[in-house]
Amino acid sequence: MKIAEKKQFCIAAAIVVIAGVFLLLQYLPTVKKAKAYEVANLRLITANAEAAAKMQELPHIYECIARAEEHSENYDLKVPQARSHGIFLQTIAGMMQEQGLTELVIRPGSETEAGVLGCIPVTISCNGKTEQIFDFFKSMEKFERIVKVEYVSFKNSDKYDGLLAMRMEAKIFYRKK
């Protein structure tokens, strides 16, 4: 082998070694980092797309919150902290008397409790004209406290004098202390 060929071979070998070192120490780690950045970028794009989808749901969520706040407005008045059913019974009796109803019977039943709420069943019965009874129901609709009417029955009087006997079963609620 001639000296010129040896020099060329050494130069070629040096180039291959330098290229190999460059490949191992620079290029491959850079490619590995680039792939890691691609994966991270893909995750960010996915997270941004999910956030954008959730952002579009926000107006609907705000609307639901507003409706819930509207329904829970005056919750303290509608479901009082203590039993206070005596006040309720007096108010109902007063409303019935204002409508001119007669033979008033308001009888509370035994209480039940579930979780933070208590419930008192109340049986209400009276006699009166159709208009008077329905005016009583209208005044109950405006009542601040929540009253769940479960059963209502009407019966004509035996005298056929235009009077009805009304019987209603309702429940009132309170929050336990």
C-alpha cells in the first residue's frame, strides 16, 4: 500500500469515526428529543381541544346554575329551620276562614325524618262552595312555605245545597337543626 493510499484510508476512517460520533452523540439524541417534543405537543393539542369543548358547554352550565339558584331562592322561607308547624297550621286556618269555608279540621300526623329534612303530614278538611275551595287553593299557591299536596277529594253534601266537602292530605317540610 502506498503512502498516499494510507493517508486517504486514514482520512476516510477519520471521517467515518467523526460521522459515527456525530451520529451517536448529536443526531440520535436530538431526534429522540424531537419525538418527545412531538408527543408533548400532541398532548397539549388534545388538552386544548378538550378545554375548547368544555368552554362551549359553559353557557349551558351557567344557565343551569341560574335556574337552580332561581328554584332555591328563599329556601329559608320555603323550608324553615325548625318545625314551626303551629304557625303553618294557624296560617292555613286563617286562609280557610278568609275564604268563608266552614267545618274546618286541620290535623297534623306523625313526623318522619330523612337526612336533613323532616316531614309532617297534615290532613285538612272543610266545607264550602266550589269557588271558595278553589280560592283557598289559589291562596295556598302563593304561600311561602313548600306544601306538597298528595291527595284531594271532593264530595257533594247530602243536602244538595251546592256545598262541597273537601278533604286534602298534604306534607310540610322543615330542616332539622
